[in-house]
Amino acid sequence: DVKVTQSSRYLVKRTGEKVFLECVQDMDHENMFWYRQDPGLGLRLIYFSYDVKMKEKGDIPEGYSVSREKKERFSLILESASTNQTSMYLCASVGNINEAFFGQGTRLTVV
Amino acid sequence: KNEVEQSPQNLTAQEGEFITINCSYSVGISALHWLQQHPGGGIVSLFMLSSGKKKHGRLIATINIQEKHSSLHITASHPRDSAVYICAVRTSGSRLTFGEGTQLTVNP
């Protein structure tokens, strides 16, 4: 019973490409988050959204944007991919009773 | 200093051993999560705590709000328990702040 689905497990993109990472949840949650995970730095918050068409910057938003056109889908966009954006990207969905669900992660390599 | 500190960073145990992973935090929280991440990246939520103690199978999680400390215990550890265990605290709204994780290896 998959609850949070990320569109790709592995991606390889070229420097300068526009990259879309998709996250879909089936729990009708309002709160969705995008994190990146790097060795020695843990999980860091990129962007989050508390409602449709609403977005807030996290701790490291530079080089990223997001889109939340529908409640179930939260997209992370790398406007012009760079090698320092090579990372593991994780989407999370959080319900009103504080339960948190995570996607399987997308390992992005920018060459 | 990170708001969430975990110890140890790495832990190697023999099958059957009792394991404890610790988490200390320095901010006010509304809840604390223990998460498990297996190789390949996916994260699973093991527990969410706001007080006291929870148990699920061989896993036990405790939290002491006054001391700002939580522990995750694994009884009768097994090689399949090998994973990264991450402590995360909920601060403002639904935001989570994460510890850096504890890499657990259980040898047969």
C-alpha cells in the first residue's frame, strides 16, 4: 500500500538541463516537503507546501523551485541542473495527526 | 551545534545483542519521530512520540520531554535490522528537523 510515490528512483541529467522530480501522495495530506540528503549533512529542507498553490522556502531553496497545482502532487524543479545538485532527493507527506510518510527517494546524478 | 544530535554515528553489533540509539534535541518540540532508512534510500517511519514509551515488536522507543532526550532500543537484534536510523523532531508547524542518522550493522 504505497502512500508516497516519487516518479523516479534514479536519474542522470546533464548540466544545464531543467529537471522535474514528481511526488504523489494518496492520503489527502495538506503538508508536503522536499528534502535532499547528503553524506555528513543529513536531510535538509528545500521547499515545503501547506496547501494547493502554496509554497514556502526551506533551508536550502537556491537553485530550486516547486509546484503544487493539485493537493496530491508536489513537484520539485531544478531550473538549470548543476553538479552540486547531485544528491538523494526525498519527498515527505505529513498528516494533521503528525504522521509522516516518505517516498523511496530519487538519486539524481548531474554530469 | 545541530538542533538534533544522535549517538552513536556508527554502531556494529552481533546478532542477538540489545541495541540503543540515542537522540538529544535542543528545541521545543511537539513530536519526535524515529525513522529507518535501508540502502536504496526509502525511509519508513517507525515511531512517532510525544511522551512516554512505544513498543512495536522488537523495537521500543522512549522519550523524556524534560531532558529533551529519546532512545530507540532494538531487542534481539538481527542482520535485517541493519539500516540507518534517523531521529527527527517536529518543531513549528509540520516541519521536521533531522539528526544525521546512526548507521547500524548487525553481523550474523
